[in-house]
Amino acid sequence: MPSDIVVGLQYGDEGKGKIVNFLAERNEYDYCVRYNGGANAGHTIYIGDKKIVTHQIPSGIIRGIICIIGDNCYLDPVKLKAEIELLEKNNIEVKTKLYISNKCHYISHKHISDDCSNNIIGTTGSGIGNVARDKYFRIGMRVSNNPSLLDFLPKSSIIDVSEFLINHYTNNLAFPRLLIEGAQGFGLDITHGDYPYVTSSHCISTDCLNLGIPLSSIGKIWGIAKIYETYVGSKNFQDENDKILQQLQIVGEEFGSTTGRPRQCNYLNLTNLIKSCWVNNITHLVINKCDILEKVNDFRIYYTNNNNIPLLISFQSLLEMQIYIRSQIINSIPFVKDVLFSDNPNGI
């Protein structure tokens, strides 16, 4: 049974948490694993009318799946404790179902303070860039160096992830089926994103291999996007005079799930989406928030022509726009097997 990846294709906030929850509900996975980012992520899930936001803990916890915070994640123990308490107040069991890599690097108060005092590009102020700096300067603190900072969890919660997965294989004679959850999105990737307006980790699908899993175990790669684009940060992303984009922000309730800041909005850049699908080797593409575009009743995308000039293309209806998007993606990328459009906050 192969493992599946869920990865963001834009600037975060694409609806990854919703898709992880949708897949986890099938109860086909042994573990749900986060492979990048830290408390700067925010994955929003609706269970009926109840809104739940996870930050460091994989979204699969909502469905009772055993969850793992992976090697390349950055861990804020103070925020993790608060997140566990909030989830357990909502009757979601965490402490017996959460494992944390001993290779995670701790985010300290100083990391956060330094981040907030020198925040030129408009980060979430979670200390990610600063803890990443210390990690690569080889002066950071791993969970294994000070496990007592997680004294609110059982000692058995701290694991070597690759050894944990190897032991599962040895005991079951089958590789565990993982639901692998990424944070942020392709446009924020430290290498592929719009540098320097990026996060300090890799957000692409292949970074999950750092968990110590074999490439041959990967099955579907779910790429998640919105039918329009949003971005939180300091760069100019939205035309402030465009009333349609202003409507998208209001109707779509576009506020950051981690910071609460308004998200800048823009029309879908189909050229960038195709590139993102290609680099991430997407097999199944989900495009969310189609209902918001219908409420605004305006259907436009950017697409770059042969002269490398981005053109704004308008459509008469959402259906016409969806047909065009699907045909361009399927014709451009041979390994995309399906393009799904969602107008449902609870699923596809």
C-alpha cells in the first residue's frame, strides 16, 4: 500500500488541511506525518460547523490517526503545549497519538524575538528563519539535546522517525502507509519560491524523503491550489484599486490562519500553477474555493503567451474557466491523472 503526499502549490492557505482531513476520514493510513515548517503553518479544518486550526500537529489527529512531526520540522514547545490543550478541549485525543522526531530543532523565545525585531519581508514572526539559521550554523538545539522541554508528553513520544518506520516494517512485513502533509506552498519554497519573500524550509513534495522513506513507497501526490491566489507578507501582490480582488478578500474571508492578517488576493496564475505541478510531480490536483469565485461572479486567470507576456484571460462562466484550466494542465503535464474542482469547505 503506497503512501500519499499532500502539498501546497501556491503561497500556503490553499486548503491542504481540508484535503488531509478528507483523505484521513477513509481510515486507510497508519500514520499522518508533517515533513516541513513549524508553528508558522495553519491548517484549517471544518468538522460540521466547528472550525479547528492545527499548526504544528498533523491534521490527521482530527480523525484519530497516529501523527508524527518529522525531522525537518521546527518545534515551538510552548505553542505545541497550547495546541494540544486546545485540541483536547475539543475532545480530540493527542498525547497517546503524537510522536515527535528527535531531530526536530527547537524554536526559542530568542528566535521569535529576533524574527519580530528584524521582519523585513513580513513573516509570521514565528522564529522560523532564525531557528533555520542556527540549524545550518550547527549551533541549534535538537529535541534529543533537551527532551525535558516536552515534559507534557510521554517520554516514548520522542522517536527516531526512520527507525520507527523500519521497525513497523519489520514487525508487520509491510511498509506503513503514510499520509504525508506539507506546510506552506511552492511559492514560499526557499529555493523555488519568489525569493526573498519565502519561508526558510523546502515546501516541495520530494522534501518528505528526508523522513527516511523510500521513493518507491510514494503513491499519489495531491497538489492543492485555490481558484484564485492569496499571499500574506510584505511584497506587493494585490492591485489595491481592483474592486474584484477586494471582493475576493471579503467574500473568501481571506485572513491568515496563523497571524490573522488580511491576505492579499490576485487572479490565478495558470503558468505558475503548471510549473508547480511539474516540479512537485503532482498526480491529483485539487482546486479549492470555486464557490467564492461564483459569488463574486468574475472569472479571470493569468496565462503567459509564447512571448513570455502574462495575459489576463476572462471567461463567461466558472465552467468555461474550469474546462480551460483542466485542458491546459492535462495537456502540459503527462503525470497529472485528475483535476478536481471543489466548492465545499468540508471536502472535495
